[in-house]
Amino acid sequence: MDSAWKFVISSLTSFTFLLTLSVAQDALYHTCVESNGNFSKNSTYESNLNSLISTFSSNITANDFGFYNISSGQSPDAANGIALCRGDVNSDTCLGCIHNATTELRNRCPNQTEAIIWYDLCMFRYTNRSIFGVMEIEPFHHLPSLNDVVWDTETFNQTMNALLDSLIVNASSGNSLGKFATGNVESIYALVHCTPDLTTIDCSSCLSQYVDVIPARCDRKQGCRVNGPSCNFRFETYSFYTITPADVPPPPTATPTPASPPPSSNPTSTEGNEHNSISGDVQLLERGGGGGKVGYDYSEENFQDENEARSHELPSIQLDILLAATNHFGGENKLGEGGFGPVYKGTLPDGKEIAVKRLSRTSGQGLLEFKNEVTLIARLQHRNLVRLLGCCLENNEKLLVYEYMPNKSLDVFLFDSNISLQLDWPKRLTIINGIARGILYLHEDSRLRIIHRDLKASNVLLDAEMNPKISDFGMARIFGGKQSEANTNRVVGTYGYMAPEYAMEGLFSVKSDVFSFGVLLLEIISAKKNNRFYLWERGESLLTFAWKLWSQGQGMELIDEHIVESCVATEVLKCIHIGLLCVQEDPADRPSMSQVIVMLASETITLPRPSEPAFSVGRFVPEQSQQPSTSDKLVFSNNEVTMSNVFPR
């Protein structure tokens, strides 16, 4: 930042902070939640609510953590209340703020069953619902600064996002007494806070979802705050909280050098300058009651760059818990295995089902994939992306813990003729739309621009309601700023899904993922796998086969026989058309994912004519193999390798 602007900001700090304190006891915002209905005068609920308010106003005892949750009465007429004070205020100030909040909210919402009010220093809410330990996003209130950023917007956003990311990790890793963190970098001051009854995962998810509203609600502003029922954050270009020694930024250090991959016997296995670190990450800033860094054991030599790994930490789950959950990685719990290593189903003590990805000790491919997922997917929150719940690095074990998907992956249903009938056309269309929304989030709507690089049916997981969730971010790349494409001399991915410019030249972009989505869309419609389609079609790819049928007006001949009765012809033909647009040879001709979303949703849009797909990355099979025998099928079995060359990632 220019030194002159730093001086101006510094000069205004004292005045602005005093002004903030003078209005701190005025309510910022309140909501009478009409959707939960009203209570009747002299009802049992009103009596319980009045008792609750009385307790909060005069009978609660000050504690050092500023969090109170109290109930009055019995369900269904129980009144449940939560009060939370900002983590840097003293007990007397906290109790004074809560007293004002309870009195004011009762006056402002005289007969609403549920209500919430926010002050600068505290929050108070009540309802007849069970809310203790429950993460809720709505209703929320955002308040941007009136002033625009006066220094480079892109630099400001990168610095601010990196600061918030590290504070979220710090706060969410706190304990049941406090989940609060503050910090400052380059004259940007920030605070994040969760109600401490939330789990680590829920706290992180709550804050991350609110931070994601910044581009839409607080773009180019010097400051912004978002307050919700379960968490809140704020950033400003002046100090607005009580500074403690932990908030003083560390002295400048040299940017850490990304860890080198393990030695490889393949001299072409290096990938130039390709890396996945995020510019602008800062050290975690610890607070007394707000937890601290998760303690990892990086004793193994493969983790040469400890600083880089520690700057992207996840909630840590103890090894003994995961051993018990998976019956010591028993064979009966094994769900599958990939280049990374085996995946096991587990059940935590509270009954929650999980999937545990275990890095094989003999795997050269999985180490960088592990680090990539740790640094990347924890930052992403979307209903169509699989949730990474935590990780474990103990006793040389490297484990990633995900939400469990009871219906496994899309390929299990799609390419098994015995069970593909369970995927009727409405389900397939829902899956197509969900995958598209997930990729759109990665490309345009998340705080990071992510290129997945290995989108395929086996990397789309299905939850209990058959909703799709994109998984496996070990090969993903982060794009910064306005970057839209990059080169690599190490091509990774899966046969049949690679865009031609990536497979042949190592050039990848968001349009590479669009190509993979197009392949996947045609596979969902046809229930045929592109990277083994040549076994039946004289070396012809699914893509060129689909184009020929569509261009001859015979597109309906492509569809899986199991969806003939349930499909709507116009919808299927439109999806085939969109798929063919996505797999065109020239990336510039392919639509963006936002355009794909519009195409899928519109019933009247006129789609351009696609050009013929150039080729499909795969192997040619002689004509005599067009109808392979059983033995032929064994010889040409499906190649599930996830890389075009086998060497450590």
C-alpha cells in the first residue's frame, strides 16, 4: 500500500474508533422472524419468554467467555435463548449490552415467537425451537462501509481474504469456551466469531459462507460486517477491537518455497512452476480463549516445507478416533481404492458416518494430492461439492475425513446395466444440473478460481437423495486474480475426459473443465463410458458417435434404454446439444459454465450449432474388436488410472 495512504488511514484511526465506541450501544439491526409465527397474549410461551428475559436481564452471572444459553419451560412451549458478546469485551460491558438487547428486542418484537438483535458488542436471540449447538445461516444482516477502497482493489481483496481465511481456521479450532479470533495485516483489521456451542466444522462452514457474500454485498468497500444467528465477521481499515499481543502481525518473512515432490525415476515428472499455494496467506493469529493452531506431526521427510503445510490447516481428528470408527481400517469397511490410497467407511461415536481417505505409504502419487486437498477443499463450501470434515497426521498416517456418501459414485450406477435403471431421466437431469452448479461455483462464484482437472463420473459422489457432489481435488489448480489459463509440462487427468489442448499441449483453463463436463453429460445420457467406447464402435469415440447421430437428426438413438420411458425428448436433445457444444475442439467455441447453466434452465433459448469433436484422448482398437468376446473384454478392461503418465504427483 502507498505510504501516504497508510498515513491518512493511521491518522483517522483514533477518531473513528472513538466514534465507534460512542454508538456501540445502539442496535445495529433486529429481525422479528415472521415465518415462525406469533404467540398469544398470556400464553404459556409468553410466560416462559418473560421468565427467560428476566433471567438474561438480571440473574445471569458474568463469565469470561461472554456466551450464555438458557431455556425456560418445556417443549413445545419452551423459550430458548442465546446471548453472545464479542470476545474482546470485559464482563461488565458484556452484561450491560445483553441487558439492553433483551429489553429492546422484547419491545421491538412484542408477539413474535422468534426474534434476534445485533449490537456492535453483543447479540441476543430467542425462539421456541431447539437452537443449542445448531448452526444456522439465516436470518443474517450485512453492513458495508460507506467508503470505497483507496488502494489497489485486487491487492486489498487478496490480503483481506487471506487474513479472514487464517482467522476462520483459528476461531473454528477453538474449544467449547470460545471460538473467536482477531488479527491485522497491512492496515486491514478483522474479527471472526462463532457461538462456541458449534462444532469446528460448523463454525468454519458458517464463517466461510458469510465471507462468500463479500463480492456481492461489500465489493470495493473499506470495511464490512456480516452478523448471523451462529457466527459473524467484520473487517475494517482501522482498529475496532481491543488489540492484544497476539494480534501484532509477525515480522516479514521470506515467501516459503513450495515443497518439492518426492524423487522420481521418471525425468519428465516435474511440473515446472506449477503450484497450488495461495498468494497472500498469513500466519494464524492465536487468541487466548479462541483456540490455536492444530498440532500436526510432520516428522516424515516427505513434508519438507512445514510452514507451507501449516498455513492451510484443517480441523484435526485424533487417530484413535478414526481407528475405532473404521475398525482399524478393516477390510469389511473398505469402500474402494485409487492412486491416493484406500478409502474406508467409518462411524464416529455420535453415530455420524464418514469416509476416510488413507494415503498409502507406498504411494508416490498421493502425497501432493493430499496436501492439495488439505489446502484447497477446506476453503470451498457448496451443496454440490463434497465436504472435507478434517484430517489426521499422526504416527506417519495421512488421513482425510469426508462426509459419507451412501450411494457411492455416479459411475457405480451409470455403467452397471443392472442398476442404471434406478437413474431415470428426472434423476439424471437433476444430477446434470447439480454438477453444472458445482463447477460454476469453482470457476466463478467461490473466493478462489478453481480448475478441477479431473472431472469424471467416479469423482461425482451421490448422497442419500442422489444429489451429486464433486470430489477429489488432488489435481485441482488455483487461479489468481484475472488469470484464465496456464501451462504445465506434466499432464494429469483421466483418459477420455481430457480436453485436446490439455492432452496435447498441457494448456488448461476453465474451458478444460467445460470439455470434461460435456463428456460427462453425454455419458449420463447414454450410460456409455467414453474411454472404453471404442471397444464397441470401431475406435470411434462416444463424442464423435453422438455428433454423427445428432447431426443426422437421430439424437434419441444415443440415449440409455433405461430412460426411454421416463425421458422428455426435447430435454434430452437439448442436453445432447449442450454436451456437443462443450466438447468442441477450440476452447473459445465452448460455452462458459454460467452459459451452460442458462442453457439448461431455458426452454426457449436458441443454441448455436456445434462443430464436430476433433478426437477423444484414448487408444485405437482394430476393427475386428468391434464386438469383443469375454476374453477380449478382459484384455481391454477399463483403465481407471487417473494420470496419463504414471509418476509421483
